[in-house]
Amino acid sequence: MAEYVNVAVDAMGGDNAPAEIVKGAVEAVNADKRVKVFLVGKEPVIREELKAYSYDAEQLEVVHAEEVIETAEPPVMAIRRKKDSSIVKAMYMVKNGECDAFVSAGSTGAVLVGGQVIVGRIRGVERPPLAPLIPTEKGVSLLLDCGANVDARPSMLVQFAKMGSVYMESVMGVKNPRVGIVNIGAEEEKGNALVKETFPLLKNCPEINFIGSVEARDIPAGAADVIVCEAFVGNVILKMYEGVSSALLHQVKQGMMSTLRSKMGALLVKPALKTTLKSFDTSQYGGAPLLGLNGLVVKTHGSSKAVEVKNSILQCIAFKEEKINEKIKEQISLEDKAAENN
């Protein structure tokens, strides 16, 4: 029997659940024989969706969960009270070692709370950051934190930098990834209290390749491979990124369809434009891992379609095969030893 990367998927979470979630899960198992998906949610509903697809039954199982945590529910209360929800049940599968990873497009708050309370943090990790890959001119960069820790401390940002460097090097194959801290200028003396206090700590951290401050306008150009900030700033950057991309795409399409001449030109540039736009499509990179937990938790957009769900599941394979958690534990233990010596 093959040894699979086992992924629990919240089949009931997100705007397009369960249809797009189930479709994405089927596409994932059909795309890669190394993964096995456990669709967690209301079994009759999931089974009905599965009737439309062909797949290897050995690679896909349904786990019944009667309850659903809604987006508007208070996360802590929902995690405590809804023990038979798809999110809670799937997270316990990770905690108990039945699954290697958990993927959800559901309530971000519930996923963040459940990740820390149920799956648990790696010993020594202060706070786990949400870390999405964002497209740039040079490929992709890892933005962390983008939503988990609004009021972060300098020591947390240093850990974000270390964990982000491990992820980019091991999963994305970026050797000696460049780490930058988001700032309002390139000068070391600029920034708010958090940035000013964190800058020297990153500068004197031998485990990372710190290149200094990075302004928001330089992020799309690929100024750094790992972009460090607290969650408020990171979330604003991510949402602005997505909003500007959507607006530009709309304007380009509108411009190309405005006259007969532009329509003819559109036909000529369509293949090249399609290739370029695809590289800036965030759905192809999957979801945002919550780094620093005892198991992998991946949060995808609430509006995720099948392609993003599929890629979120498939990214779990590299995470396990490259032993990211073990490498993060190693980094954090080095940090603890350095603190003891000092």
C-alpha cells in the first residue's frame, strides 16, 4: 500500500462549498498519486457532489461532520462549542496524526484559533504567521504575516523571517532567500517603533539573508523573497495587491474591446497576454500556510474555486516531503540555545 500525504479538507467552508471544494479535491487526487484527501463535512451532501466525478476511491475518503462553523461566528466560541464541525474534526485529524495537513476556505478566525488551540504551536514559536505566496516580476515572494498577528513584537517578526526563509528555500527552491522588512523608506532610521526595534535584530541574525527595508511599491518588482511585517500591514498589502490586479485586468479587457481596431489588436496579443496574466494569478500558488504549528494548516480564500483548492492540497506534498516542520523546529531550537548562551 502506498504511503500517501494525507490531507484533511474542510468540504463545507467557503463561499463556493461544497461544489468547488469537492471538485478541487478530485482534481488534486487525479493530478498526483502521492496525495490522499479526506473530505470532512456533511456526508450526504459530499457524496452527492462526488457522483459527478471519476477518481481513485483509495485516494479519497469522506468523513462525516454534522456541524458547520459560519464566517460570522465568534471563532473562539465556535471552536469550543461545535466539536462536530468540519473545521474542528479535520484539525483533530491533524493533531492525532491521522492527517499531515488541513486545508480550508472557511472562517479565517476559526482556522487561526483552531490551528493554535487544537493543532498547537511548535515549542518555542511565539505566534504562527499566515504566509501567502504573492506574484512578482521575478517569480513569487512570501508575505508574512498577512492576517494572524496584528499586534506583533519584534521577536515574532524575527521568527517570521526565519520560518519564511526555510519555506522559500525548501519548498520554492530559492537559495539563500533575501529577507526584507516592510518600511516607509529604505533608510535604517525610518519606520514606526516596531520596525525600528526589529531592524537591528534582523540585521544581526546570522540564520537569514537580511537585505534591509523594502517599500511597498518595490514588492511587485521582486525586491525580496521573504517580506516581513505584522499582520495589519501585511493584510493591507495583500488586499491592495488583489484589488489593483483585478482593476487593471478589468481596464485592460475594457480597453481591448472598445473599438474595432483594439479588438483586432487583442486577437494578436491574446496568447502573450494570457501567459503574462497567468503568472500573476494567485490561485495557482494555493493557499497561505500557517507556519510554526505541529502540523500543516493551509487557509485559502473564502471565494476559492476548484483550481485554488487543488493547488492548496498539492502544496501540502512539498511541505511534508521537504520536512518543513522539522526544519523550523531546528531553527527555533538554535534560537533557544543562543538565548541560553546569552
